[in-house]
Amino acid sequence: MAFRFLLDADISPVVARIARAKGLDVVSVHERGEAGLRDDEQLRRAAAEGRIFVTRNRNDFIRWTIEFAHKLEPHAGVLIVPRSIAAVRPDPLARALVQWSKFASSRFDARSAAPSYMLDYLSVAEDESDH
């Protein structure tokens, strides 16, 4: 199963380049010149393209996910990047996306992308953390 991702403005576009080199379909709002769009618009664009939105902005995107679900607005999923994944080094985040994709492929139905309104958290394997 191939997941598609859109990285929020709070994530370096270098993460997208590294993740693409690892075989993922990842694009950054920075690469598109869309970093200035409102959060809800970013989420709509991700949904329209079937992309899971990846962000560090936990509180706002939990709220947006609930709001989209209440309005039955299209939503392709949100992945929250926790503070345990360092913001200054893109490699751990790219690896976490690869790990999540492998794990999620076994969790979700192979005929579809992540379930609508899916909200999940990325994690990093203990041996790959930035301790």
C-alpha cells in the first residue's frame, strides 16, 4: 500500500526529499509555495489529493479533524509529529514516516488509503531516536 503525504509548513522540506529517496510519495507545502495557507485549507488540499497531512501542530489539527468529521468534509488523515522526533534533524522524521507506512500497511485495508478522519502519532524506534 502506498500512502501519500503532505508536510505542513512547520516541517522542513528536506524531510520530503529524504522520504522520497526512501520511496515515499511526500511533498511539502514549502515546495509548492503554499506555506502561507490557513490550516483548514492545507487540510482540504491534502484531502483532495488523498494525502495524509503531517504536522507538529497537534492541538489545531486535532480540532480541525473533529470539525471536518462533524461537517462530513473530506479528510485523508493527519499524522502528528511528537516532540520526541527532533525538529532540527530531518532524517529521524523521514525514517518515522517510512516506519509508519510499513506498520499502517498491515493495519489498513489494502484497497484504500488510511481511513477518513484518521489521526495518528508518529514514533521513532528507540535505536533511531536522537538521545
